[in-house]
Amino acid sequence: MEPDQQREVYATIDLALRVGEVLLSSGAGTADATATILGVTAAGGLRGCEVDITFTSMAVSYQEAPDAAPETHIRLVRYRSQDFSRLTDVDRLVRRFARGDLSREDASRELARLTSAGPPYPRWTSVLAWGVMAGGATLLLGGGWLITLVAVLTAIVIEMNNRWFNRQRLPAFYQQVAGAFVATAVALVLYSLHAPVKPSLVVAAGIIMLLAGIALTGAVQDAITGYYVTAAARSLEAMLLTGGIIAGVSLGLALALRLGLNVGIETPTIQLANLPVMVISGAVMSVAYSYASYAPLRALLPVAVMGALASLVFTLMTRASFGPAWSTAAAAFVVGLGGYSSGRRTGVPPLVVVVAGSIPLLPGLTIYKGLYELTAGGQLIGIVSLTTAVAIGVALASGLILGEYVAQPIRREARRLEDRLAGPRLVGPRRPVRRRSSRTRRRRRTQ
């Protein structure tokens, strides 16, 4: 291989790996990342590449000819960040490069600029948005305005603590423990002061806030599409982070028993008279979460619609006695079905709309109910509640993926990108990328 040609191969594979790093760190499924990497290499003129992705690394192998030695490039995924603006910009960059609107050099420079740029909104507005999301969760669970305000302030404190812990390089597990303990401690203080509120709603709102950062959808998507190694790794990460929440809440409840505080739990009764408030609360939660994750402003409207639909379908299904798991699955299916079309029409990856729209379905109160039953009374029924929470999480993720399956049928052209790709595309190009000739590339550059 000539030196100039070898440098082109290195640069193209490097661009593809950097794109894949952004996708994986943002919670995209392995199938989406694999197909996008193959799309970038094909657009750069490299055919027949092989991609292998684990949870923390990516490898791309290219063999120019059957009698030539293959080249393998590896890149580590060193960070995880919920930045929907970066994900959207990189997705648009890949599409432009695949169409031939950008040269490889321009795409590489643009990607470097996107990955090094700061957030599109001030950081303090993101912290405030987390508080608004927790307040929306409290309203969704039947809380009043006073407890909603307390939940907002508590969520802001949790988010500020987590950001400080992150700067100190504290692992995410301990951040989850600390955040859950803060929410439980606030509930204990309210209970000890005999405040006319429901302290358990503060804990439930804090749990929902902490659960929102767990990429459970990616784990289920990897399992469904056959990427069992990354599915197991993502599932283990989700279990570990959820275990941190359980540890923090359990510590707070154990401390309450030592102090003689028996913080009860109030299970809200779903009434159709409160349906407008619940629908609006679901929309507020989804919009606040998407803004806190730096989603583009044009994505807020479809996110609000999906959040409202999720709350509406879940409420109606629950009133019809379908149970929490099936009600969650039905609502998630609606979000997955509508999230694909609305995301594409607004120019954002469907992953942004789908993940944000499903936030009102997270089982925060169910987890707290199970922990309280186990800690306070030692009742085995707490195990049933925690098992129900797990079933809700699985139903949520699988319902979203099923909705995407129905909304985006698998076409024959999509299979050409990657033989093992068997699921819906939430990020990246959907059509096969054809190799452009050097004459076509020169003509595009001169135009």
C-alpha cells in the first residue's frame, strides 16, 4: 500500500472510530454504532471492514486485498455523557459525509470541533431543569405544590452534589448512593417536622431522577439485536447503578428506624379527574429531562407530546386493570412508535425523543415501596414490589424497541450495512453508503 493511500486509510478509520465513540458514550445501541461506523468507512472508500465493539472499546479491521495483511485499529470509550446536542450534531455530520457534502478532512475537523465544544446551554439551566423534572414527577404521583417545591430543591442539591463528585472522579455508583441518601434524608426531616406533605414522594422523585441516567434501553436493544456481550455489560452497569440507589435509600430508612421515625408510604390512587394534571406532568418531565441533557430546542415539542402520550396511555391502561408492567409496555410502545417519526421530522435522532419521552414511566415509587416494605417491616412482599419494578424496567425498554420495530421496518438495503444488524435504527444513516469515485469527490469539492 502506498504511503499516501495508507494515510487515507488511517484517517478514515480514525474518523469512524471517533464517531462510534460519541454514539456509544451517548447511550446508542451497539447495532446503531456498528452500522454507523461501517457507513463512515464505506463513504471514505473502505469496503469490507469488520467492526467489533465491547462496552469499553471498539475495533475496526480492514483488508485491502485477500493477499494483503489486514489492519486493525482500536479505540477505547473512556467517558459516558448524556449530551443529546453532541449526539444530534454528530448524527447530522455522518449523514452529510455519507451524502458526499463533506470531504473526509472537513468531516474530521468538524467532528473535532463538536467533541471539544461546550454545552449549548448554560450549566445552571441544566441543573434547574433536573429540579423541574423532579417536580413534575411529584405532581405526576399526586403531590401538592409544597411537596413539589421541596422535590425541586432536593433535586437541585442532588445534581449539584453529583457534579462536584464527578469533578472529584468519584465513581457513578457512589454518586447514586449519595443522591438517594440525600432524597431520603430530606423526607426524614419533613416527617420529623410533621410537615403537611407526603415525604415518600420526595424519595420517589429523587429515584426517578437518578434512574433517568441509566441507559437501560441500550441494554435491551443490544440483547434483542444479538449483541450479548455489550448487552451483559450494559445490564451489569444498570444493575450496579440501580443498586447504588437502593443502597442510598436503604441507608436512609435504616437510619430512620434507629431514630424512631417510621416514614410511611402513600400509594397514589389514579383518578380520571386528575388525568389532565398527570398528562401535563408527564410532558413537563420529558421536556425538562431533554433540556437537562442538552437536547436541541426543536426536539422539545415532540418530546413533550411523547411524554404526555406516555402518561395518558399508562393512566388509562392502569385504570383498566392491566397491571403496572403491561401498562408501562403499552405506553412505551406508543412512545417508540411515535418517537421515530417525530424525531426524523424534526431532524434529531429518534433516540433523543424516545428516551426523553419515556421518563414518566420510570418506576421510582415502586422501588421505594419495595425498599420500605423490606426495611421497615421485613415483609417478603417487598421482594414482590422490587420484582415488579424490574418487570416495569424491562417492559419499558422492550416496549420502546417494539415500537421502533413497527415504525421502522427492516429493509433489504439496511441489512447490507451489517449482516448482524437485526433491529431498528435509532441513530445514524439508514441507507447503504455507496463508494464515491475520486472524480465525484473532486467535482463536489470544486462546486
